[in-house]
Amino acid sequence: MKAWLLLCLCLPVGVLQAQTLTPDSFAYGMELQLDGQRAVYELALPAAVYRATRHQDLADVRVFNRAGEVVPHALLTLVPDSPVAAESTLDLPWYPVPDISNATRHGSQLRIELGDAGQIVTIDGPEGLVTEKTAYIIDASQIKQPLLRLEFEVAEPADFVQRLTLDSGDDLARWQPLITSATLARLQHNGEQLERLTLELPRQQKKYLRVRWHGDTALELQRIRGVISADSGMAPANADTEISVRAQPDPDHDATLLYDSGGYFPVQRLNLQFADTNSMAHAQVQSRSDHDSDWRVRSRARFYRLQVDDATLSNEDYPIHPVTDRYWRVQFNDAGVVSRDPDRLPALKLGWKPHELRFLVRGEPPFVLAYGRGAEDVRQQRPRLASSDLPFDESLTGSATADAEYTLGGEIQLQTPATKVDWKQISLWSVLLLAVAGLGWMAVRLYRDMNSGKH
């Protein structure tokens, strides 16, 4: 009898043991190449991970070593906590000069005096030369943080469209193109005033910037301001990337287009890409995580693409609060802007910033990034590791790169089981029922023994 009870109590133990996840428990993988020998490595998640994952919070992402063991890892969000990160604006010194794209053309005629810290003190030259305002030199030598953009204040009240080239350099003699072609504009279109007086900058600029105007005329500037990030911990701009999503008409609503981004990308800016020039529309952009969720408004904005002479004028990307929704909807105020030709519908451009995967080197390489699993057991066995547990230290941290995607467990791992089996609950009920049955059997035996003793 004791042996039978022991067997009853031990049977559920096997059920209580959850299936251990292995690399083949996930659909796809990428082998990680490590730079040097460090304790911690970091990797920006590739776009393929967001397309294959079946959990919006990336619960189905793991890092395995050669032995098939999960190594400690954490995901860091690189997007800011608000649509526009904390910024500060400051006036930049600027000087009108002739276009000195040829360094020797005016180099001997211009007199440039620099301060001890490299700042421009004066720029002077023969009379009539400096007043030839075909270019502007902007002194950014005293700014320690990267410039995010330039803001121009123009003296001319009339409409204008002016193209320019922006160069950068460290010594005022050798310049490299930073932005080969950009447009500043102020004009009226269909009763609306459009202005484009800012210039977004890559973060590779140097001490000095030079604005060169295209054509024979130059804008008369009153002020140039620089915008810098007040948060030195922001991720570098080169971590940004974007996808262009094709539109599908909404069969249930007029003047509405639907978009499927194909994954849970962490989107932080958006725009519309019109197929036709001279297009403008007011629209509301919404998103949701799945087909059962409600739509939530992400932006209300004016989008346009206008052709003026040889310049194309388009609105800048609109920043939004970071969101990882997959499905998007654009509702236009005017149904006339939605073309009947499906090939002429505006595409939705989504700018996103990948998460940073940081993992601890434990065990032997190769290390494999595995992802894509529809089952909910990834949450029960999810490594509980905070980003603070893997502190960033340049002396300890190296960079990892991901090889091409290959198949692990295949697409079958992406499927969500139709019936969710709660093995823990089944095990507990099994123990209870077996215990009750055992007690009942013992009571019957005891009753029989007592009755047999009376006779």
C-alpha cells in the first residue's frame, strides 16, 4: 500500500516539469560573431527579428551558447521616452563669405582670425569680396554635443524656394560635403502657407559648417540657431532606420488606407510618401497591435510633396511617442486625395530604432540569436535579467554582428497552439484526486479490518 501511494504522488512530478527550450524551439536563428574577447557583447537587433517574433514585447528572443544553454541577456530600448527628446537651442555665429568651394580661389584674399579655442573671431578681406554673400560659414567649434539640426531665420518676407549644399570641416581650408542637396522654402499653396526653414543634420559634422547656395541668388539670413540634445545618453542617430509600407484601401471606410508593417518595429517617427508630385493632405495616423485591438491616434498632421522649378519640397518626418504596433491606418480629411489606382497610393514611411541586445559571454561559442515562437511557454522560461545587471563598460563590452538568418525549428514554431494546456493546474488536480482516492481506499481497508476483528 505504501508503494502504491508513493507512485501516486510521484506521477505528477513529470507533468510539472516544463519543456526546456532549445534553439530548435524557435523558428529562426543567426550566428553571432564576436569582436575580440570581452565579457559582455552588444548587438542592435536586426529587422528580421521584428518580422519573425510573435510577441510584441520580444518574449521569444533568446541567446544560446554551443551547449544549447540560454546565456544571460537583456534588451535595452534605444528610443527616447517622449516623441521629442529634451533639446536646447543656441545661436550660432555665422559669417557671409564668397563661395570658396575652391580652397585656393579666395584663400589668399580672405583673412580669418581664430581664437585660442578654435573659434572664429573675424573674417575679413578686400572691399567687395566679403559682401559677395554666396556662402555662409557657421562656427560650431565651441559646441561639445552633436548638432541635431539648424534653424534659419530669413529676412525675406516673400515666397522663395532655395536649394543649398552643406559642407563641414575642421580647418576652414578643407571641406567635405555633409548634405549634398537640401531645400529651404516659404510659399503659399491652395491657401495654406508652407515653410521649410530647418535642416536635419547627420552627427558626423565637424567644427565648422558651410552653407553654399545653388543658383545665382542667395537668401538674406538674419539668424542661425543650432539645436542640440540635452540628453547625452541618447543613442547615436545612425541607429535609426526606416521601412516603407505599401497601402491597401479600407473596404469599410472611405478616404482610409490600411498598412501592415510586417512586424513589431519600435516606431518613433512617420511620414507619407506620395507617388505624385504636387500632393498635399491633412490626415490622422492611427495604429494597433492586432486585429482585435482598438485603433489609437498617433499623429494628426499635414503631409505634402510639391515641385517648384527643379526642387522638390516635402514635409519632414513627424515624431511620435515610441510604439511597437504592427498595424497602421491613415484617415484623410478629403476622400479626393486617395487615388483609385492601387499603384499610386501613398506609402507609409516608418522610422524606427532597434533595441540593443546585451548578453554575457558564458559557455563556449558559437553563440546563436534565436527568435520566433508562438507558444506562451516562452514567458514561463523567460530570463529575468535587468539591463542594470549587465552594466555598460567600454573596457568589458564588445560589439557583436549577426550572420545571415537560417532556419532552426522552422515556421511550425511560429504557430500558436489552438488549445492552451495548463499543466500546472492539471498536475495539482491530479495530486488532489489521487490523494483523496488513496485516503478513501485506506478508510475502506480500515473499516473492513475493524469489522473482521469483531467476528
